[in-house]
Amino acid sequence: MAVSNHHSFIDRCLLQFDQALRTCVPGSSLATRSSPADTVAEEELSAAEKKHIVGLMRINHTGEVCAQALYAGQAATARLDEVRESMDLAAQEEVDHLAWCDERLKELDSHPSLLNPLWYGLSFGMGAIAGLAGDKWSLGFVAETEDQVCKHLEDHLTKLPEQDGKSKAILEQMIKDERQHGETAKEAGGADLPLPAKKAMTTMSKVMKKTAYHV
């Protein structure tokens, strides 16, 4: 959801707060596409397998919360209209991922990470800083983010139990979408980020994954 510059400062704050609530409150995000898991049968899983799947899907859900916040922050500070529109389109597609992960967690009798509001705030700030740095860096930030997301989703695919076709179907579609988002950002002029920035993003991602798996 892009926030128009024609709105007053208070209106923009309220719109951003509304988006944050819809992102962080379970069940508030509605997908525009059906979940890839809908056509896959649920197989029998042990208690240990369910616990492990829940941890992985909670990480993926939190990752989508961060993506929403990153795009919102970038859209709020991006200078060019076409960049804001690109951020908004990507954010809309990420809503599907958020809703799919949320639905899968419910199917497994679990819930998203309790720390999602914290991660949303941190990610929004990072996105806003990237937007202020300039559109080529903002787009480069998107490209690097999506590249790292694809790598961890691919890693999760190898860690899911073989019979968990529902979660695998979700992750496979997410990888396709995330890869496209990254390629679009690069084609739009995204710059390759400096190594320290990439390492900082990787470190933050590792902390998020470790905490979201358990909480």
C-alpha cells in the first residue's frame, strides 16, 4: 500500500499504522491468490515433525512481515513515483505469502511469532533509510533482500519432512515470486550493495530466524 504524498502527515501516519496492524495481527491479511497448498492433501505428521514445520513456517511468516515493512518504509521515502509503485506492487504480492504462511500455521494448530511487531518496526526503519539513500540503492536493497530470502526458502525446502507437501507447495511458489521481485528491482536500476551492508542484512536475518523458530 503506497502512501500518497497528497495526504497530510497525520493521515500518512494513520495509514502506515493501519498497514502495520494488518500485517502483524494474525488473520488480518487476505490473499488475492489461492494458496498453493489448497490442492495438496495433508499427510500424517508426528508431533516432532509438526513442531519443526511450525518453526520453519513461523520464520517464513516473520520474513513476510519484514518484507511488508521494508516495502512500506521504502515507499514512504522513495523519490520517484515509478519506484513507489514498484514497491507497492511487490508488497501486494507479498501479502499472499503472508496469508499463506498464516493459514498453514493455523492448520498446524500454531501461531505467528510474538515478536513480529518488533521486526516490523526494525524493517520499516531499514526500508525508510534505503529509500532516503536514493532510488538505485533502494532498488538494490530490494534485490539483495529477495536474493537472501530465496536462499533461506530453498534451504527450508530441504529441511521440511518429505511428506509435508502442503508447506513445500507454498515455499516453491514463494521462491518463484521472490526471485521475480529481485530481478525486477535489478532491471529497474538497482545497485549492488556494499559488502558491509550485505553482511549486516545477513546478521539481522540470522537473529530473526533463530528467535522466530522458537517464539
